[in-house]
Amino acid sequence: MMQINKQSNQNTYEIMFLMVSVLLVFLDAYQIFGIPIPWLGMTLLFLFALTKYKLFYDSKNLVIVSILIAIVMIPQIIYIFFNEVSQGEIQYLFLRLLNIFSFVIVLLCSLTYFRNEKIMSFFDTWKYLIGVMSALTIYIFIAQIYDLSEFTRNRSNTNLFGDSDQSTFWLSEPHRAMGTFREPVLLISFLMPLVVLYLYKYKSSNYLLSIISGIALGLSRSNYLRLFCIIFLTFVLFNYLKTKELNKSLLLFLVISLVMSNFGVFECNLNSDSRQCIEYEEDVQKMNASGEIKIDVNSDTEELGLGNDRLNVLNFFINSLRDITPKSIININSDYQDYSSVRVNEEMYFTNRTLPKYLLQRYSTQNFGTGNYSLVKYDLNVQNLFVFYTQAFGIIFPLILFLIFLNIVVQKKELLKLFFFCSFILFFFVSPVEEVNAFYGLIIGAAYNLIFMKDDINANT
């Protein structure tokens, strides 16, 4: 009896350790002593996996990991051997490789660690994290509009045009929820899979959680969110047509998310005394006779900031298919930078030589003349996981994904569950997070066990 209680207590401590680690990962907008807090969370997940997963006692998985390490390392070693590499590039490469290695180890651990009892305990605590993060996201959304207190965002942004202060103010488009993340799309990338997976398995009595999380994520106004709401709604529909069972909690969350993603409020229309509105008043505001502030919506800015960037990545990828050989992780973003800046460099050759400093200040993130002038200086990121790794490892990367998919299809005959799991994986591969990490490994492993469990978890579990 004591042995059972001891094991139960150990499981409880382990689950709490995992939840704390995930919570640290979610504090994306903050750092301590120059160290991003999410890195601490990722490190804890990696260390947990190393202690719980006995890699070197499993010869089959050891062979698989060794092959993957060889695939990853060989192009990097060749590049370093034949090119001059700076210390900064070595550090960048080391962090990227560490992310890949930690993803693989945490994924393998997650697949073996989470069995029926443990996965249920994990998800019993998961709902509290979802509730807290959703409520906090809604509060921060309101706080940024009305200048209420929130924790100081002290981490550099993921701005396409180099490091910069985190932007919490949208000049010509509605305000967007970002929670504890640096960008709205990162909020979706990390929080949405938790919500979808939880509501997929807990089918009833989760309406409050569905509403709160739907509002929080919908306020991000993300196209990424809209796309996968439609995909998961398609699954809910097919599941209902086949089984006559309707997952009302998941359906409610997806509908609210879609509705709220089309809801927009301008900060300066709600709070004309906002410090951001006052700062930009002379440049972007017009006063009518009554003194009410009106903001002109610039649709071109939204298009350039959202659609064109992703389209450019797709064009870059398609153009690179002519020579899809393995490359070093170090130069993928620089290749994308060169591809993106060809036109502006050609069309603005003389301007680039005569007025670069002035133009970079005046048009740092805007189009100038016939091209985006900021491309000549600020570094771009591919911001697509599939494109990034296909460029790094060549055709072997999509081939490995295809073989893994075939293996799952052969083993699992349940088409609806396969559709849901593949949609879930697709969510990560088209996300703007351009590389895998320990958190992704944890969630994908947990999702696999949860989706293909024989019995659903009900509300009374």
C-alpha cells in the first residue's frame, strides 16, 4: 500500500514539474538576466526526458536516433569544414541543433511516458493552465488598450526586420491579443493545440473553458487561427456524420474563435488618452469637429505585413526546389534574405549607395519606391518549419515525414482519428515557429497517446 502511495506521489510531482515547465515556455515575452524564460522551460523538459527515458537501454530507438543525428550533423560539419564560420554562427548552429535533439528525446519520452493513467492526470491539470492563460490573455488585451498594469515585456521581439522592442500597438488595424507572447501568432502556435486537444478528449461540461479560450484566441485576429478552425470544424462535422456524436465543447470553442477573430476594436477609438495614441497623434490621427479620434485603416499595411511575407516564403521554397540539396542551418535565412532583396537592390542601386541611413530610418518597415527598402539591411527569418528543415536537410526531410505517416496509417486503421492527428501535426509544420523544440515534442507525444487511446475521457474522470 505504501509503495502504491509513493508511486502516486511521484507521479503527481512529475506532472506538476511538467506543468511548471510548460508555464515557463508560455512566458515568451520575458527574460531574466538576459536569458529568455522559455529557454528555461525547454531545458527543464529536456532534462526531465533525459532522466525518464532510458535511450541507451533501447537499441532500436538508439539506432533511430543515431541515424537522425547523422542526417542532421553531416551537412553542418561539411559546411563548417569548407567555410569560415564566426563564433556567433557557431552559437546559432549549436542552439538549433540542441533544439532538434531535445525535440527528438522529449518526443520519444512522451510517447513512452504517457500511458492511460499518466495522460489522464496530465490533462486533469492541463485545464487549469488553459484557463489561467486564457483569462490572462483577455486581461492583457484590455490592459494594453487602457494602459493598465502588466508585467514589463523585456525580451527582444521576433520582428521580421531584426530585433526590436515588442510592439503592443497597431496603428492602422484593430488591436490584437498576444497574451504573454511577443506576437499574436505565437499565442496561437503554443496555446491553441492545448485547447483543441483537451476539448477533443473531454467532450462535455467544458463550455466555460471553451468560451474563455475561444474569446482569448479569437482576439488575436490571426489568419493562422482561422485556417485551423476551419480544418478542425471539418473534422467535427465528419465525426458527427459518421458517429452521430457531436463534440459540443470543441465546436463551441471553434465557432467562438472564428467569430471573435473577425471582431476588431481600435485602441485610439476606445481610449483616446492612450500613451501610444498620444505619441503618434500628429502622424496618424485626425480630429473631427467633436474632438473624437478617428483612425484611417491602411489595408496595404495589413497585406504587406501578413500576406506578402508568407507568399514570399512560398515562392522562395518553390524556387529552391531546383536544387534541393542539404545546406547548413546557418545560411538558410541569409539565402532567403538574398532572394527577397534581389529586386530592391537592382531597382534602387544608386539610392542604396547615396542615402542608406536616412532611408532605413524613414522607411524601416515600409515600401519605398518600387521595393521594400528595409530588406537591404535587416535580417529575415523563413518562419516556416517545413521550409526551414527541407532547406537544411534536403529531400530526405519530407521523405522521413512521409515514411512516418505511412507507418502510422498502416498501424492505425481509424480514419477519423488519423485525420485529426494529421491535422494536429500539420498545425505545427505550417506554424511561424521555424524549428522544432522540446515543447512540440511533449505535446505531439501526448497527442498521439491521447488520440489513439481506446476509451474517451469523460467529464467524471
